[in-house]
Amino acid sequence: MLPIIAISIGDVNGISPEIILKSFDRSELFEFCRPVVYGPSVPLEYYRQLLGVAVEISEIAHPADAVEGVLSIMPIPGTFDPTDIGRPTAESGRISIAAIEAGFAAVKSGAASALVTAPISKEAIALAGSPFRGHTDMLAALSGSGEEVLMILSSNTMNVGLVTIHVPLAEVTPLITRERVERTIRLGHRSMDLDFGIEDPKIAVLALNPHGGDGGLMGGEEQAVLAPAIAAMQADGIDVEGPFPADGFFSAHSKQMYDLIIAMYHDQGLIPFKLQAKGRGVNVSAGLPIVRTSPDHGTAYNIASHGIASAESMKEAVYYARTIALNRLQ
């Protein structure tokens, strides 16, 4: 039997139901897995009819009941109102949270091989009372992994890991500590080996300040924090270099040069990544006890229900989940 991939439905008022259905519409993905969506079936049925998608969907009572060639649904109670499409609500946030928790539990128990999370809205889950800012910290809390989780964005052009994730720019600098940078490098090195099957990965670390700090004239973090962290990791046998000035790094970068790039903050790494990934990037949570991937984009409320959302990143997320699960088994 093909492995089961759990999929949390994401925000039902955004494009998540649409890209899930499109991913399995006449799709070769059915040759690699048995998908099980955690969420209410009503929004999926609504979009199936709206878009004319030829995907068979069926509610099941247990993941083991999933059959090949069918998009199975493990139903989660929730209200879906088409008039709410395009905006965050407390109910869409509540459904998002419940779906993530149920999908995580399925993988943790061994009922599924991996979890793919469709996009959620930080505003919606906040309306539902969640203290979390997104999937990564929510899954870290569920698994008890604490800070030992790294967000890696991956595509066929590059892999980017982040020292800080969803924090305001004004709060980034105090968080760039030697301990945090070393932890990020270690997690990234381990994930490249364990999840991506890359032995002895080569890692690049980006500078925090313009021009790499210009010898301290534009900031001292490179000399005081980054260089010592990199030296310590080199002493431990990790192939890591830097800190490289970020403005010139990506124009010269190729996948053959570095297996993983460590960026200091969200936009420093994700802007160049998304420009090169061209809508096919995947978010991988390294360090979790389960395999988790997701598309590299958000809920796209502005185009929800218009039928124009691309499912390419969602498809890649399913492929990655299956591949990483196999790599971990090996």
C-alpha cells in the first residue's frame, strides 16, 4: 500500500481548499501516496463543484481506511460560509488550528508518514485565541521541540534556513546571538543529511549588516557573534563559511556552491529565494520528530474563489513530504 500523507486543510476562507483539490486533479501524486485531508468536507465539496475539479473525495473514519486514487477526508467539525471567503475569521482560524493538531497527532502516532500543512492566516488563528505566530512555533510546541526547530525553504535552486522567522525587523538584532546562530547551523547541517540525503553539506552564513559590517563601521555583529559561531562550528567538523554580505551573495550563488544558506531574518532569505523558486518553493520544518512540509506562500485572500491560484508549491510540498519520509526511514 502507498504511504499516507496527512494534509491539514489550512484557512478555508483562503486558497487552501482550492490548491489541495488542484494538486490531486488528474495528478500523478496519487501514484506516490494516499492523501488524507484533515478538515471539514463542506469547503472541499464547494470548491470541487465551483472549479469543476475531477477529484473523488470521500469521508473516512480512520486514516487506514484511505484508498488509492481518492482524496480522503478525516472530518473536523466547523462552519464554512462562502460569504466569508477572502477574509480571516475566528472560525476559519479555529478550523486551521484543529486540522493542524489532528494531522500532527496522526503522524506522531504512525497513522500517517508525513504532514503537509496548507496555508493558514496568522490573523485568523489569533482571532481564534492562538498564541502562536504560525505553523513552525505551533508544531514545535505540540512536539515539545522548543527552539530546536528550523524553518528551511527549499527548491531546485537553493535551500535557505532562517535564524529568526516571524519577528518584527526592529527585534531581529537582539536575537542574533552566538548560541542561536550555532543552533541554526547545527539544525541545518543535520537536516541536510537526515532529510535531504546530503552527506557533508556545505553551508553559507549571511551577514546581518550591509557590506558585512564593513569591519565594524556598519555594525559589530559579524565580528562579535557570527565569525566566532562559524569558527566554533568549523572546529566541530561542519563545512560552513561566512559571514557573506547578503547583497552580493545571491547574484553569484548556485546550488552547486552551497547546499544550505543561513539568513539572519525572514526577508533577507525569502525575497531572493522566492524570486528564484518561481512559485515552486517548499517550507520544511527541520528538527521536528515528524516530517512536515508546506507551500511557501500564504492564504492569498485576494484571489480566493477566483479559480486562478497555482497549486505548484502545494504539489511540491507533497513530493517533499514523501521524499523526506523515505530519507528518514533509510
